[in-house]
Amino acid sequence: MVDKKDSNEYSANQITVLEGLEPVRKRPGMYIGGTGIEGLHHLVWELVDNGIDEALAGYATEVSVTMQEDGGIMVSDNGRGIPTEVHPKTKKSTVETVLTVLHAGGKFGDSGYKVSGGLHGVGSSVVNALSTKLFIKVFRNGNVYEQEYERGVPKYNLKVNGKTDKTGTEITFYPDETIFQSILFNYETILDRLRHAAYLTKGIKTFLYDLKNNKKYGFYFEGGIQSYVKHLNVGKEVVDEDIFYVDKTIHDGQVEISLQYTDAYSETIKAFANNVLNPDGGTHLTGFRASLTRVINDYARKQGLLKEKEENLSGEDTREGLTAIILVKLPDPQFEGQTKNKLGNPEVRGYVEQVMNEYFNYYLEEHPAVAKKIVGKALLAARARKAARAARDNILRKGILDGASMPGKLADCSNKDPKDSELYLVEGDSAGGSAKTGRDSKSQAILPLRGKVLNVERARLDKMLANNEIVSLIKALGVGIEESFDLKGLRYDRVIIMTDADVDGSHIATLLMTFFFRYMRAVIEGGHIYLAKPPLFELVNLGRKSSVYIYDENELDEIIDKAIEKRRKENLKINKEDERYKQAGFIEQKRYKGLGEMDGEQLFNTTMDPEKRVLIQIRIEDAEKADAIFNKLMGVEVELRKNFIQTHAKFVKDLDI
């Protein structure tokens, strides 16, 4: 029998006190966002940001990351070096204090950094806590100081080990494999981060070395964020080669903005605070958008480009085709959460508006030809928006997008709970027929798509809504489009693109992903989009009672090699003149090129059965990279597409001609 009094007692004895770095190891997600691949790389960002902070303060000119052969990461800078003297409060060296005490660092008080990206001051200590080993070298006062840690605990006190004439900090760490899902770092991910850092900090050089694969790369951009805008617009047709740029100090903050217009239909705006990307925007983005709309409307009215009876251009109109970088630097940035997704400082909106109101207005006045093109593009966008709205209203009036009326060719599932439902977008009526026959009708819905889906990269909403396949897709998903988009309406937890394993199938899959990327990005970000991976080969066993399905070319060779070796060990007769699959004991090897080659049962067993299928989740790890790829593959620049194909042609297998 349980004593009721004892079971309900809430006393000091029941309160767990986590000391030192113990909270980080117990709850790593609170400090780095998670223990997946993003959290792993967040360790690198914390140390890189410390080096960038030294550069922002004017003390460092270089930050480098070295991927060691044994899996470790070394981050170094040529800044002042972490102070080495005994800290008055902790009675330990300042280096040890920074590495073992949360919220210890130069980011607090008035003695450290005026501007810092590492807001919380927990970076180095968190990296130390989540590493099996960490080595630090500090170059300062003509000495080389060293210390080593194991899972956040120092092995010895900070010691001097040599003389030097350089300054800076060098940290090498090994992430704890018992905490992270994977401890393999990605070269391209780190390279992109260092590229951004170089764009955002004028005068800094960033380097990446991969010792295992003997690769190295460095960045230095004299133009800073102007160079960044130019990079983002590669492959796009710009309205004018001139790029607007302003860098202005307002009170205790600094506002730096660069922008350029292209002929694209979408906008690319990146907002940063103290070099930290804020994907959810914040007060700096709000101020920028408000001012941009106001300045363009005022200029258009003043010049008679917008008639008296015409309504003002909307913010959406003025941002169509815009590429912009907004960078603010503040002594005390207020972010929402440790991951710094959104800036909250209310005064920053006023800073950005003040700078844009004054300097973007000057720019339009001093560049009348460019200004006329910008306003002209916005006016075209406004007319297209009205046409698209009329088209959408017409469709809504006819009930075409009404969720109550599903597309005729949709074979819906009987389950109405989205969590237990999935939609297959299938290439062609033939494969759609097989999928309908073989599916689990309780949880799996099938929508066959005829022919190539519309390339939405070069189409506005009115043209999209005139396309039957796009309208069927929008209706089936239930989320609406553009102004009426609402992710809560999604009727299926998984939307699975299932196309043939050939060039046409890849093209259709790319067109569908382009559609989701441009118009329903939240569906991708929510983790709802998948690619089905149909088998490439079937190895038929004797008696045709069972088959082995192969999803990868390399896997085919491995399975056949193992089967041949097994038969050798069993002393079975092997005719070396036979095809390899016969040597392995199979009677037939089929190569699948289309889903329609399989009947319903085969298609379910190989590609749709949740117990056996292979699904690839589509994620936006780097929206900027995805944007560049979609623009390259689906945009107007034929030369870029040609170069891309020529570069990647050597990796293509089984090309259908």
C-alpha cells in the first residue's frame, strides 16, 4: 500500500541540482537545438562565431576550420586569445572558466564585445560539455598556453608550453558519440557557413581544410554583402547591374543593407543580426519591408508612374524579384531562443526604417533609369496579382478548389485522420492504376498525374490555376494556395512523389519539388514531402516463387557477389560462362525502368509497403542552395543548365535515349 502523504510530498530532497556542465549533457537540445546533424554542426558554429566576434571587434582577420583525419574539428582565429590570468570569481584561469562555466565570457557586461553573435555566452562551454575530448591552445603574451579536457572535465591546469609571436585561440574537439546521432561532419555544410561569414564581415578571411580528403577552400569578399547579393543572383536576369548598398550607424547600432532586383517571381531576403541568420526574420525585416513599400510608392506617385486613382503598390508587389541582405549589429540583441531564429529588439525596426527611408530614396532619385525599372516591375507584379486573384476567385467561385469536392482521379483513402494517411503522387495513369490496385486503401491515397507537371518557376499563379494537374494537386492536399494557404488543412501527413527511375521520372519529381519549394515551402519544412524509391532490379529465384529486389546499382553487385561466394562454399557447380546472376543461382535479372512494368502487388511490396519500402524525406537543409539549383534547372539561363548537365553527366547511369 502506498502512503498517500509520502507519494504527494514535494520537498527539497526531490529537487535535482545539476552542477557545472551537467545540465548541458542532460538536456543538450536546450542549448544546441537537438542531437541530430544540425545540433552536431551547431558545435562548430559556436566556436566559429567566437572567432567572428573577434573580427567584428576589430581584432581578428582570419577564422579557419580544420576537419581532422581522426574525426575531430579544429577551429582557430588570429584574435587576441582568451585571457589566461586567474579569474577573480572562479579562482581558476579565465580559459578554464570560459570552458567550464555556463554564461561565462566576454559577451556580458561592458568589458568584452560591443557587438557579438554569440549572445548567450555559452558556446565554448557547451562544446566542451558535449565532447569526449577537447584541446585548447591560446597564443597570448608571447606564450603558448595549453589545456586538455575529457567530457568537460580538465585533465590538468592551464600550462605554458612554448613561446610564440602570434595571438589567437585554437580549439580542437571530438563530439560525444553517446550524445549525437552521428558524429560525421559535412564538408559542404561547413563550407557554406564560412562563405556566409566572409560575406557578412568585410575584410575577414575564412578557411576550411579537410585533411582526410586533402581538400581546402578559402573566402574573402571585398564587397561584403554586395558580393553576397551578386552571388545569390547568379543565373538570374537582373533588372540593372547596379546594386544598392548602405552602411550606417544609428545610435548604438549599425545597419547595413544591400539589394538588387531580378526578373524572378519570388523574393530572396535574408536578415542577419550580428552575423547570425534569423530565418524567421524579426524587427529588422519588418522595418525593411515597411520602408521599401513606402519609398517605392512615394517615388512612383511623385514621378507620375502611379496615377492618382490607382491604388498603392502592395508590399508583395514591391518585393517581387527582390534579392536583399539586411545586416544589423547591436550591443544587446534580443533573440527568441538559443537558436536565434528571430530578432526581437523593438528599436531596430526604427533604425532600419530610418536608413531605408533616407538612403533608398536617395538611390531612386539619383538612379532614375533603375528606379523606373523597379517601379515598372512592381506595376507588372500588381497587374499579375490582380489577374491571379481574379483567376483564383473564379476558381473559388466555381468551387474548383473547394475541399469538399475532390479531384475525380483521386483515389482517396478511407481514413480521415491526416496522421494516419498518405498521398502518392504517381507518374502516369498506368502506374496510377497499379498503385490503386495494390495500395492499402485504408491509409494510402493515389493521385495520378498525367505528363510533365507545369514548370512553376516561370509561371504566375493565374497560369498555374489554369493547369488541371496543379489544381488537382492543390485540391487533394487541402492547404490552399498563396493568400489562402494554411498548413493546418493538410489532409495527409506524408505526401510521396512516386515516379519512374529514369530521366523523365527525375524531371517530373524535380518539377513537383519546384512547385512545393515555391508555393508550399511550409509543407517541406514540416517534413511532409518524400520521394519513393522504386527498385531498379529484380533477381528472380528458381520456381519464381520469390524475388530479391535491388534499389541501388552497387547493392546489385554486392548481393550477386555474396550469392556466388555462398554457392562456392556449398560446393555447388558454377558455370563461369553464365551471366553473373545465373552464377549466383538466380534464373532471371530484370531491369525496371517504369512503375507501370509492375502489377499492383509488386508495386505495393517493393515501393508502397511501410514495412519494406524505401522513402527519402525531402528537407530544406539550405534554402539558398535549393533556390540556386531550382533556378539553374528551371530558369531561363540555358547556358547555366547546359554547364550543370555537362558537369554532372559523368555521374549519370542508365540514361534513356
